[in-house]
Amino acid sequence: MKKSLVIALFLGISIVQVITPLSMIVKREYVLKNGEQFKFKTAPVDPYDAFRGRYVALRIQGDELSASKGLELSSGQTVYAVINTDDQGFAKIVRLSIDTPRGEAYIQAKVKYIFGDKITLDLPIDRYYMEEKAAPAADRIYRQFAQRDKQDAYIIVRIKDGFAVVESLYVGGQKIEDAVKQGGVGAS
């Protein structure tokens, strides 16, 4: 009896270990295939913390908002950032909600910190993962295009039911992968 219980527990744990990463992959792929597409402007990132591992660190312009009257928030709180598109085709956070919005595109985010009437969000679209060998060159090229005086970088994000996935990163009007292949040529 004990042996069959141990085997059942082992099988159960094994199944959970396989299903958990698979479900994460399936959810991400589902959003990439079926999510609504938005284009977000990126902002400069501190060059000393711009590359941590195998991804390009991003900062989204507009991640800081003025607090809405009557909306009581605290650091670490989950909020829903309602997204709209401006006249240039870029996504913009138009308001925050503590309740799940209906009929509007939104990203589930966390309140990073509150200073006076300004709320800074921790958006889940702050990393663009790349092939390991290309990431350092991509980070260098991205920083060239995300400088304060030359902000010509943006990301394409797919959003579905509050879940956001970064689809691609563009610098100078081309995908970062293309700029890396060209050695930064055409990207500067």
C-alpha cells in the first residue's frame, strides 16, 4: 500500500512539473496569436542596469501617471492599466482601475511606488528576450536609440485579458534582430 502511494505521489508531482511550464508557454503563445496588438514607446534606461542576463531591459514611456481622485492605491497593489492608442499609433495608459475593466484593453500591473500625486507602475513588459549571443549587441544598439535626445525605439505588445507579451523590439524603424545582423549598420 505504501509503495503504491509513493508511486502515485511521484507521478502526481511529475505531472505538475511538466504541466506548469507547458501552461506558461501555451498562455504566452495564445496571447501572441490572439491578443490585441499595441505599440509602446520606450524610454532611456540607466546604462549600468540596462542588461541583466539574456534580455534587453526596457522602460516604457508613460509608466508614470497622475493619481486619479478617489482612487486609493498603495505600493505593491495590483491594478489594471487601461490602454488606448494615440494619434501616432502608440499605446498610452489612460487610467488605472482596481476592478477588471470590461470592453477595454488593459494590462494587469503593480504599483511600483507613489510619490505625491504621481504613481509609477511596474509593467510586465520590461524585458525583451533574445538569443544569447545576440543580446549584448542588441542591448548596445537599443541604448543608442533609447537616448533622451534620440528616442527612436518601441516595442510591439500583444494583450489579451490583461496578460501582455512583448512580440518585437524596433530601433530606428527596424527589428532589433535585423539591426544586430547588420552589426548596427543602418541602426545608427
